[in-house]
Amino acid sequence: MEETIHVPDNPPSIEHILRPISYISWLMGVGVAHPRRCPKVITIIIRIVHLAMYFYVLVNFIVIVRKISFNVLTIQILFSGSISSVISYVSGCYYIYYGISQYNKWPELMDRMKKLDQKIRKEISMDDQPAKNFQAIAILAVFAWFPLYPIICTLYTHLYSSPFSIKWWNVYIKAQSWVNSFVFDVVIYVLYCRFQTINKLIGQLDQLDAQQIAFQIRRIRELHNGICGHIIMINDIHGVHLLLSSMDCFAKVVTLLYQLYVCAMVYKCIIMTDIYLYSIYTLYVIQFGLMCWICTLACKEFQKTGTFLYNIDLNSKNLERNCITKEVNDFSIQLQQHRVAFTACDFFEVNNALFSRFFEVTITYLIILIQFTPKVGVHHFYLGRQILHRGITLL
């Protein structure tokens, strides 16, 4: 007895499913996601408020730097920290800007995905629960950061008897960066689920006769081409974001590791600072690694389509193979022409190979910074601790 699967007559659209994270992204003033019915002027006002916050952060950054007494080591620490901070602020300002400049792209993308989902559901049932779960984890990760930061600062102050001021704008800017990346990750994960559904549909073709298989392959080609069109649009929207996000994570990780080296090897101090730096380092690595992993998942699922097609062709009978072979060959040509890749403005592809190169380049730059680190005496201890503290607040 076959198990019956209940499919709702009007399942919620992907725009409805992604509403929680799109509202969070919109309210936090980053990215292209926004409520469809909200007037553009409200979005502009929200972005202007966030832009004013970035201007305040820039002024505060200049004030902190002017209060510092400089030597060779402090210049090196602050130089690396300043580059990291500047990239973060430039990225944040761009995220604010491109949400306005590409305001109409989000509803257009959601409309196209809704039409594609309607076509897919005519052929096979589709479960969006994995996408909902992934979105819930992403939202939980963003909001877990807000209590985590003051807890670490409080522990540092209590155990080390040294004030560690809570810079709430730093907390908020990091959360903005993460939620913007999570919106991209969730959308790519949704497309990955669509590729999975299509491959599942191809796997069920063995139950049909030759003419039906050939007809279904033509239908599946249309669905597959629709997903590839979505990926081209997403690359168009998020290309600069992927470039800036990669640069930001790289600069952060190099700076954090270098400051950890200074803490451990030069000053041999500040255990809680080490814990704080490790936590920030881990979060940025997770952010970048998750982005690479999701893109790799989608690309691998795309590559599986060709394998499933050839299995259908090989398993068909000789008398029936001609019409199937023709459709499989046409589909194979389409797969070659529509190679799936997520690129940062065509500079590099975002995948697991990039993640491994990320560590190689990080180690190279870290070794260069360490080689230029001067030897200091005990009399520099308190000055170094002050610089490390202020350098950390820039992150």
C-alpha cells in the first residue's frame, strides 16, 4: 500500500516563508530584502538612520586613534585593526546603499521563484521545511550574539579587574554583516532544495515509458533552466556583497590572529582577551565557511543532474533509446551552457576551494606580520595592554 502525501492546495510562497529574515534584514538596514508592501521612502529613512550611525562610528574611531601613544608595535597593531575596521565600515555603507539602488530586485526575484515553484509542484511535491529550519537557525544565531558580547565583556572585567567597555555599535555592525550573509545563504539553500527536487523527479522517470520519459525530460529542462536563471540574477545582486564579505572576513581573521599572537607571545597576558578574540575569530570563520559550503552544495547538486540523466539513458531499452537519447543530449548541452557558479564580481568563485585558499593566504599574511613584530621590554607591558584593548574595540 502506497503512502499518500498530503500537499496543501495553496502552499505558502517562498516570499512568505522568507518573511522573518527579510523583515529583520530590512529593519537592520542592510541588503535587498524588504517587505513588498512597504513604501520605498520608509526604506530610505531606515537606511539614512543607519548611515548616521556609521558616521558616528567613524568619528569615534578617529577620537580613539588620536588618544593613543604610538611606537612601532602600536602602529602595527592599529594598522592591521584599522584596515579591518575600514573594510567593515565600507561594507556596511555599501549594504545600506545597494538595498536602495536595487530595491526592485527582491520582489522580482521572489515573483520568479514563486512561478518556478508553481511549475515544480505540478510535477512533484516539494517540502520547504528544511529551508524554514535553516532560516530559524540563522535568525537564532544573529540574536544569540547580542547577549553573548556583554557576557564576555562582563567576564573580562570581573576576572581581570580591567574595564572592557561595551561598544554597542560594534555589536550591531557585526549583526548587520551576519544577517546580510544569512539572507544570501538562505536564498541559495532554497535553490539547492529546488535542484534536489528536480533530481528526485529525474530519478522517478524509470517508472514511465519512453515517450513519457522524453516528454518529462523536456519539462524538467524548462524547470532546470529557470533555476539557473535565478542564480544568474542572484550573482548580479550579490556579486559586490560576496567580494566585500570575503575581504572583510579575511581582514578580520588576519587581524585577530595577529593580536592573539601579540597577546600570547609578546605580552603573555590577558586570558579573557584571548577568549574574546577566539570567539570573534570563530564567528567570522563560520560566517565565511557557511557561505562557501552552501554555494558548494548547490553546485554539487547541479552536477548530479547530468549523472542522473545518463543513468536514465543507459537503463532504457534499445528500441526506446533514440527519443530519450536525443532529449538527454539536448539537456546535456544546456547543462554545459548554464554552468552554475557563485562569483564575487567574476574575481573568484565562492566554494569550498576558496575556503581552503582562504586559510593558506591568511597564514601567509600572518607570517609576514609576525616577522615585522619588534621585540619589546617589560616597560611596554601596560602600554601594550592599552593598545590591545583599544585595538580590540575597533573590531
